[in-house]
Amino acid sequence: MTNSVLPALIFMIGGFLIPFFKGRAKSVYMMFIPLVGFVNLINIPLGDHFLMNFSDFKLVLLHIDRLGLLFGYIYHIIALITVIYILNFKNDVEYVAGFFYAGAALGAVLAGDLFSFFIFWEMLTIGSVMLIWARKTKSSQAAGLRYLLVHAFGGLVLLAGIVLHYTETGSLEMLKLTLSGPGSYLIFLGIGINCAWPVLHPWLTDAYPEATIGGTVFLSAFTTKTAVYALARLFPGTEALIWIGVAMAAFPIFYAVIENDLRRVLAYSLINQVGFMVVGIGIGTELAINGACAHAFNDILFKGLLFMSMGAVMYRTGKINATDLGGLYKSMPWTALFCCVGAASISAFPLFSGFVSKSMVMEAAASGSHLMGQKSYVVVWLVLLFASAGVFHHAGIKIPFFAFFGHDAGHRVKEAPLNMLIAMGIAAFLCIFIGTYPKPLYDLLPFPVDYHPYTISHVLSQTELLFFSALAFTLLLLSGIYPAEMRALNVDADWIYRKSGKALYHAFDGILNPLNAWCDRVVRGTASRTAYFFKDAGAKISLFVAVNIWLLAGYRDQRLEIKKKKLYNDILHGTLPAGIGAAVTITFIFLVYVLI
Amino acid sequence: MEKKHVFDDPRNVKKLLKIFFSSVVILLILDGFYIVLSKTHVIHSHMNYQWEGFWGFYAFYGFVACVILVLVSKYILRPLVKREEDYYDK
């Protein structure tokens, strides 16, 4: 046991205290939280801490190792940057939810067993949905609810998986799992929902663009990266992940080209980048896992930077659709510059951060393809190369071009507020710093790094790839073939529950409601008839037996009627003489005895 | 009178395009040099696949990839998925 505090608690409790501060003290206090958290984190020694016994389970609330620490560090960095970014919003809900969310993510990546991991995982959902609802528009309410439903379902799948896994193996340890048995498959799927695997992904592109300006920056950092962490921890080298990752890297770029909402374009490119990480984890070699983690680290910075620049545009102009924007470099030159740095980083330009991490995954795929029986990795490599060119196309060029250059939409606004510029400046600085001097990042990676990004062939080939993608963009734009941005909505896999959901509702309304009414009639009818019958069933049966005996005994007419009435009333009111009651009971017992 | 900005002047846009097109050509020339130098073992080349050694492989791949990306998005994906903006509210 150390003198340190659980890192998640610093964020969560620290966050809940924010509303008690006012004015400048509040700003200072908020920036203070991630700093204190960071100092606390670097002072915790490696190993297990905060052991707890919870009935039969041994819980490890804090497990410090290189993989968890890497994510822990970047979560602190992005939390600080985002907090600086949102200082001017004066929205306590956003502040508290943001810190709660960041704390949950920290808790999850530093959890030492599956159960504590699950608890923090669920808190992630709560924090993030508050950030979506904090926008307080009608569409954000609806998107938040859909987001909540998807993640509640995902959480249940994960929980079911953990329970089954525990009953199978008796272990809750966060160790590598192999895909065998329902438990591991359910855990795999539960993580996959948060990781935005294809078809499971629309919660991301649906909800992220609906969140608050700062909320989206928070959201882009934590949920998917925590899922990437969980895959790297539990399923490294699982081959299915390679193909899932390839699909993730490839399909969103097509959507990104035709999407009008620029934050949604970024949401699609977020899936595309996570695809690279998932491929790396699927390949599972040391180089590949290092590449996946390094890319997660960089992605949090440059994707955060891009979302921040788009957020600043939205804050100043009130618009986010490409059709309403353009020419903003005139009034927001700094934001435009920072956006270009983010764009260059995500596109993996030499000297920018994406260059030193994405290529590790590519290299791992290429060297994997020379192994026996892994010929198919060539396809992986080619698709990833396609995705690299594509990401430059939609995130690297499209975002800055349509927002800051291109057709001047006539917005004459002020430059982004100072705190936003500082936040973007820090992120931009880190992108360039890591890109030019990757050693500090490489030193943090889970495995020792023997990789040199700056070889002549790598720099030359990557520059060629990007410049000719840009050439394609330029020529298509000049020739008018490039698809014009349109005010339109592009249906995605969420159609399944948003539109067919309604069709399903009507179908069920037409079939189930009449069925329900019919069942209701049948049950009520049967019940009332049964009740009527059993009200005096005993008396009727007794009468039936008794009348036959009396007839044999010679009772007729008036006397018979009187006897019948008396017996009926006696049985109904339970006033049968004790002797007769006893006789009946004895006869009954005797009958049972004989029959058995 | 509003201040003139860099790209308000079409000459500047033209200049930028010229710089861009010449750098694209220069890259291809550099690639040729690189291949010659690595063939004669003046510099060590790190290649995973044979086709990486073809002249302009990355240039060709990047260009074709983006053209295909745009054409597929525009002529196949958009007609399939495009709906009115209030599609889900109806």
C-alpha cells in the first residue's frame, strides 16, 4: 500500500467539487486536477495496489504496468488540454461530466481485474452521455438516448461475458484471453461495441457530432481508446481483429468524403484511425502492439486537436456544415494553422506525429506477410496503404480546405478565444514534438522499440503517397468531379434501429396488440368461468354423490329438496357437523392409502 | 474596404498550384534517383515487397486510391445512402 490516491478518484471527486468554486479560482482549480493527478500517477510504483475483498472476489482496483501507464499519461495530458479548451464555456454540467468521464477512463485502463474494469467501463457511459445531453438540443437528447441504449446493451454483453468467463475459469484477472467459449466471445463483443467495430459503430458517428463543443473533444479521446487498451490487454494477437481493423480503416473514408457535417467527417476518420490500432493488436507482435499503442497516444492528440479546431469554428460561426463554411483563414488564422497541424499529423506527414506511429503498424503487417501461411497480410498492407491515402484525402485536406479555404462563405468573426488557442497550441506543439523527436514516446511503449521511422525510403515513399493523393484531390476539384457538399443525411448502420425500428414498431403494433387483446379476452373469460365453477364446486360434487345415495334410500320430493338445500348450504358455509367432516377426511385418507 | 487576403488574389492561388505541381514532379525525379542509388547499393533500401521498388509506386497508388475513393463515394455510395436531412424525424 502506498500513500497515493486512486487516480480515478482524483478526477471524479475533484470534478464534483468544481461547482463550489467561482470565477478565476474555478479555472485554476480545474487545471489543477489533472496536474495533481499526474504527479500522483508518476509516484505510484509498478504492481498491484488497492486490493479489496468483495465477498469471494479479490479485486485489484489499481494495477500499474507499462501498457496501463501509457494510456494513463495521455489521458492526463488530454484532460488538461481539454479543460483549458472549455474554460470559457461556464457550464458546470460539462465540467463535472467531463472529469467524471476522464476519471472513469483512467480507472478502466488502470484496473487490475475484470470486475473493477467493468465498473469503470459503465461509468464511462454515464459520463459520456451527460456530455452529449449537455448540448441541450432536441437532436442531442435523442442521440444521447440512442447512445445510452447502445452502450447499456454493450455493457450487459461485457458483464455477461465476464460472469461466464468467471464461472468457466474461476479467474477475474486481466490477462490475455483466447477466443474459446461463450464467455470470451461475449467479452470480445462487449469491447467491440465501444471500439466502434463496423456495423456496431453508428453510435459514434451519430452521437459525437451532437455533443457540446468541448464534450466532443473529451469523447474523441476516451471511449474508443479505452476499448483499444482493453483489446491490447485481453486479446493481443487475435486474428479476427486484423480483419475487423482492416474493415474499420477502409469503409469510413468513403462516408467521410460525402459527409457534410465536418465534426461527423472527423468521427468517421476516428473509426478509420482506430482501425489501424485494431489491426496492430490483431497482428500481435511486439512491433505491432507498440505501433497500436503509439498510434492511440498520437491519435488522442491530433484527433483532439482537429475536434478542437472544428469546435472553435462552430463556437465563432455557429455553423459546422461544409456547405456553410469556407474562407475562415482570414478571420481565424491561428485556428486554421493549428487545424493544419492536426491534419498533417493524422495524415502522417513526415515531422508530424502520425508518421512515427502509423508506419509501425504498416511495417508490422508487411513483415508479418513474409511469414509462412500469412500471405493474406499483403492484402492487409495494401488496404492500410489505401486507408492512409484516403485519410489524408478526407481529414487532411477536406477538413481544413472546406472550413478555412475554398469558397468564402462570408463569415467575418473574431479569432477563437485565448484559452482555446492555448489548448490547440499545446496539442499542436505535442504533435510536432512527437513527430520530430519520437524517442520519449517510444520509451513509454509497452515493449522495447527497435524502429526508426526516419529512413530515406520511408520519408520519400510517404511524401509521394500524400502528394499524389493531394494531386488527385486538386485535379478532381479543378475538373469539377469532386462531389459537391450537399445538405443531406447519409444513412449508416444505425438505420437498423432508427428506421427499421419504427417499421418494427408498426409491425408489432399490428400483430402483437390484437394478439394481446385476444389473449386478454381468453384469459379473462376462462378465469371468470373457472371462478364461477369453483365457487361451489365442492358442494355440487357432494350433492351429486349424496342425491344418488338419498334416491336409493327412498327420499323423494319435499324431503329430498330440504336435504339437498341443507347439505349445499352446510358445505358452502363450512358448517358441516364435525362428525361428517371427520368421516369424509378419513374416507379420503383411506382412499389414498388404498390407491397407493 | 476589407483587407485583401492572400488567396483573394488569383495570382497567388496560381502560384501555389504551380509550386505544388512542380513539387510533385520533383518527387518523381527524386524517386528515380533513389531507385538508381539503391540498385547500385550507394544507399541501403528497406523494402518489404518487390513492387515498392518500382518507379513511382507510391505516387501511382496514392493517386489511383484517391480517384477510386472519390468516384466510388460519389457514384455508388452517395446514391445508395443519401436522404433528406429530416429523414429520421419523419
